[in-house]
Amino acid sequence: MDEKEMLEVDIEDLKDAYKRIQEALNDLKDVDGLDEQYELLHSIAEDINDKRIENENKLERLEAIA
């Protein structure tokens, strides 16, 4: 598997993970006593989304070179 294919797989995995975490956050937003955990999970979701964007940009650069 070349770098482009690996990035494409990673991007899809990150999209899926982000979607699932967002669903969990929606389920947990009104649960009492989990504020710190909610914020941590939200932070993780944002890190995942940032990584997806980074990989998409890297993929675009690879495709522009090819």
C-alpha cells in the first residue's frame, strides 16, 4: 500500500471515529456528573478532526505532485 492509499484509509477511519464520538457526545451532553469526561471526549474529537484535515491536506499535496 502506497502513502496515498494509506492516507485515504486513515482519512476514512478518522471520519468514522469523529462521527461516532460526536454521536456519543450528543448522548452524553445532558448527563450529570460527567462534565470533565465530556470535555475530554470533546477534545479528543477535535484532535481527530484536526488529524483528518491534516491528512486531507497532505493527500491533496501528493495528488498535485502526481
